[in-house]
Amino acid sequence: MAPKKSLARGNTRPHEAEELDYLKDPVDLETNDKRHVRFESQLQVPKPGQIEYTRLPKRGRNIIARVYWALPGLIRFAIIIFPMVAIFTIILRYIFSGRDVLGLSATSLTLVCANIGVVLLIGLVLDSLVELRRGIRLPLAQNEAIELTSLAFMWCFFVLWATAGVVLWLTFAAFEGNIAERYLLAQEFDIKISQRDALRLHHQAVHYCPRSTYVTELRSQKSAGMNTKTVLVTGANGYIGRAVACAFVRAGWVTYGLVRSSKSIASLAAEEILPVVGAIDDIASHSTISDALPPTLKVIVSTTENTLDYAPHFNNIVTLLRTLSISSLAKGVQPRVIFTAGSKDYGVGPHFADDPNLTPHDEHSPLHPPPFAIPRVQNTPKLFQNSDAFAAVLVRPTNVYGRASSYYSACFRVGSRAASNKDSNQQLLIAPTQPNWICHALHIDDCAEAYVAIASAPRETVEGEVFNISSQNFESAEKILDAIVKEYGLAGGIRYVDLKDLKSDEDSSLAMVVGFPQWTCSQKLRRVTGWTDRRLPFSDAIHVYRLAYEAAAHVGNENVERIGKAIEQIGTRAQVEEAEEKNTEEERAGE
């Protein structure tokens, strides 16, 4: 063994002069203890030039620290580990269970937990080293600053232990589920919130319970199959209904289409839409409709209405929606209901293309509906009173064109009829409108994609909202009529008239297209969902839309036949007004 060195060595510090053989020879431990006694005695009378390490008086040392070090090692270990368990439980409660009172994302709070965990781990290591004080002599306690730090650190342990104990006791009952699954759900929510922030969207629901609603929805999706998105479209063989159903099919949804007649089954199946036969106005058949559908529906789209007897049909729709939603709720999924109204609820602007102060209707504009739309405006707010069953979204699309063309087919019928006159002077368009009247319409495919965008958006951004669906740009009546004249080569041109001045034998059917001067803004929908229209305006691609209409008529498209009959009946002003009342019903209601 190496010879012992003297402690009295000039200005040499005591802990430098004392060379203890730490852990080299267990037999020498007792000797080392004696050396330590001598070591401490030297500190009481420091030599000249020696650094003085003052000790805290024993009476001044905190009782809590002394009690702590007197505890068995296992108990001290539990005191350090317990706050870590509490922190993880808080994460599970406030983040993964949807209680986002801390305002932190899943990743942020996990980092906070990791940092605190590292501090506690350091404390555990230091505690272990002190526990081995009989085998290892560290002179740390000789420094007052280090001792004060140790006491403060110990106080932090006890404060954290007490706080975490209360929180753990209050929240442990809510701890359930798989940690990894909840973390993934929370991260998916964080991605959605980031997308929302990128769109600069601020919604009232986000400030209250953003995470709980969406995490609940995500967990419901998990239980129903995360990869299975199911939607029911009512009136699936109507003009809008079929387009919406096809759009959901293209987007990867399992799509069910409700129709009144079995004759539409084959045409729906050809589009990969699962047909369900049932009548909305037959309450007794609602249970049959429910039995034909899967136990959970993520989205229900309503595209039917009866403008001639609106309220009874509306009430029957709500009854069906509640029946299907309550069935889905029993499986943990609350459906999102997208209900179709119309932009005519705002009434005419009137909007004129050359008006320097032109301002479109938006979702905050007052409603001044024409007579046929008054019952719709009176009843649709009742949808939002059913939040216990479903999450309602109200949409107001403008007129639509394309494919079978709906009432825009009047342009082709009138143009073809005028072109068939042998007298070039009779090749004339009679237009019950004015050249500067705005005609705002949207391609049917773009309209359908808007429904999918709403269905796919985060719930808190669309639930309880109203959205206009319209194209980015409008057309004037003059631009549309000029396109018809050019397409059919009408030598007589256009004659603008007032609707009330039409003669009994003059065709007034164009009033369905160019006789309602209105411009509707859809910026809210674009901002919230990222949706945009892509198809060309009617006047820019009239030849394409004409060919599509003629092809649909050639194969006997039922929408062409149904709307065609309505257009053929239009002849006088009174008939135009009556046709206005039937417009939306014919476009949306399926047989």
C-alpha cells in the first residue's frame, strides 16, 4: 500500500492532499473513515492561504432533508419515480384523452415530460451515489453552495411529489386505452391543426375544445376501421345527387345511394354506387333503409327537397337523418350531415356586371328568397337543433351546368329550335333578361367535389356552418347568349325583352338560365377546405357541354327526360314562375 501523505502541506487544499484509495481495497474502508474524520478536523482550523469551505450548522439544516436521507433506498426511489409516472398520466389525460387544457401539442408536452424526466433521473443517480457513501467518499458536501443546491433540489422533489400525487389521484380514473395509439391520434390532430393554421382559419370551437372533439372522431374512425369511409347520398339518381355520389366514389369512399325506385339500381351500380331503395316520405320504410346500410356512417348528404310542399318533406328528411345517426352513434360515430339548400335563398342582388359598386352575396348576407324558397329558408335552421344526433352543415350551391345540363339544357333546346327555322330572320333568340345581368353558375363536377371537400375537412372547421358553393368568376347574360348564337349560327341574333312583355307564343324558357341576376361568393368554402373550381365557364366551353348533353339525351338519361318535360311546358310568364318553383326539386330529387 502506498505510504500515507501528510495533511499539513503548505497551501495545498485538504482534499488534494488526502489521497484516499476509493474502492481499491474494501478492507481499508475503516481506515478511510478515520482519515475522513481527520480530514474534517483540518477544515475547522484552516491553514494560512487555504480556501475555507464553510459548513451549514447542523441545527440549520432542513429537517426534511434529514428525514429524506434517513428513508430506505426503495422509498426514496419511489419518491423520485412517482412524479415521472404522474407526468405521463397527465399527458394521457390532457393530450391523448382530449383534455387540452395545457394548450400544448402531443409532441410539445412529450418534450416537456422528457426534460423533467432527465432532471429526475439525475436526482436518482445522485441519490444512488450518496447511498454508496460508505464505499465512495465524495467531498461534495464540504461546499456550502453544493449543499444548498442539494437542499433546493430536495425541496423540488417534495413539491413535485405532492402536486403530482394530487393530479394523479384526480386523473388516474380517466386513464384508459393504448398509449401508442393515443399518441398517434394526437399527432394526427396536430397535423390537422397545422393545416388549419396554414389556411389562416380561426374557428370559435378551436378556442374551447379543439382536441377532444377531433380525437374522439379519430378514435371512432379507428373502431369503425380507419380505412373505411362510408357515405350515404339521398336522391342519388338526381342531377346533383348522382354527381355527388360519383365524386365520393372517386375520392375513395364507400358510397351508398338512396333512391325511390328499383329501376335506378343498375345505373347506380354501374357507377360503383351501392343502391338502397326506400322512400323518405314513408316513415315506415326508414327502418328498412337503416337495415340496408352499414352500422356506422361518417357522412350523410341530403340532396332532395319538395319545393311545392317543403315542410313535410323536410321533417321526414330530419326523421330519417336522426334514425340513421342514432344507429351510428350507438357504434361510436356521429355522422356529418351535409344538407343542400340553394343560393336563391339570398334573392336577386340584383347584380349587374357593369356596376362599379358590385358586391356578391356571402354567408352573412340577409336572406330575401323568392316565394318558392321561403319555406326552405324558414325550415333549414332547424337542422342545427339536432346536434345530439348529427353534425349539420348547410350548403347553398348556385345553378349548375354540364353533363345532362339540368336547366342549362334550355340553352341547347332553344338554340337548336331557333337554328331549325329555314327563314334566317326567324333564327332569333328571345331573351327575357338584360345584357348586363349576372348569371352565376358552376359545373356540376366542381359542385360535387365541394361536398367531398366539406366531408373531408376537420370537423371543428365545418360543423354548424353554412357554405356557398359557386365558381370563382361570373358570366353576364350577354356573354352566354352570344355563345349560343355563335354555337348554333343564328343569323337573327338576340332580342332582349322583359318577361312580362313576352307574347303567348314566344319561348320564355331561357329565363331559367339568364333571368335571375345574382352573384354569390364562395371564399369561405375555399379558405376552410382548400376547394376550388376547375371546369371552364359555360360560355367558354359551350360546344363541349352541348355534345355532353346531346349524348346524355341520346342514351335516355332520366335527368334529361325529367327536366326536358319541365322546360317544354314553359311558354308564358306564369309558367316560368311555376317552373322556378320546381327547379330545385327537379335537379335534386331522385325517383
